[in-house]
Amino acid sequence: MEEITDAPAVDVTEPAGGDNVTAPTEAPAAEEPDENAVDLSTEEGTVYLHAVQAFSPRLERWVVDGDTLIFQELDCLGRTKKDVTANLVDTGADTYLATWEGDNPLMHSPQSKLTITDTALTPDYGEIASSRAEAQADIYQNMCIEAGGAIASFIF
């Protein structure tokens, strides 16, 4: 059996070919999270978002986690304007009946009929919330920027 010896030491203080030595760069620092950012993600369940253009834009955030549904409505400052929970009952063919614990955010009824798939959540009133959360968040951000511009032009 052949004996393995240490490889000869290599002098890396001065590379062959000249004095132009570039110092190694440090790895870029991890990007600091924006303290004003609103976290729309969830540890559990599926998030669906719907950007709503109104006088004041709003973002509907739906989280489906098993037989629980959470509905939140946020304003452009990231403040939660509504936060309601419902229990879901599967009625077949991707259709569910939501029984709200508190005020129904959709209508004046304690229950709502919903269609829920991997890509969309559609309440019985027909406005579709999408699981493509990043795209809906971008749309909403642009709505808020436009609304802010309109307010600023009105004030100034």
C-alpha cells in the first residue's frame, strides 16, 4: 500500500505573473429585512390574495388551513382593517361552506359558499383570490402608489 504524504505547501502571497493582486472580497451581507414590510406569508396553510381597487385600495388575504379559514383586509399602510375566522365544511367538488365566527366579511349572513382550488379561492360573490400571492401583492402595491400619488396631487 502506497503511503500518502502531505502535498507541498503553496505560497499564495504573491501570485505568478506580477504584483497586481486583488484582495478577496467578503461575501455580501445578508439583506436586512425592511422594518416596514408586511409579512403576508404563513407557516401553515395556503395564502390567497385579492387586490381590490376602490377609493382606497385594499388587500384581501385569505388563509386556508385544513378546516379553518382566516380572512383579513389590509389597507395601504399594512394595517389590518378586518380579521375574521370561519370553519370550513367540504360540500364536494371543491365547494365549501364557511361559517363565520363574527361578522361575515362578504355579506350579512353567518355563512358563505366558497370554491377553493390549489390556485384560486372564489367566494359566492365571484371575486377571485389567487394563490399567486407575489403577483397580487405587486398589483396591490401599484394600486397604493397610484392612490398615494392622487392624494398627494390633491393636497399639493
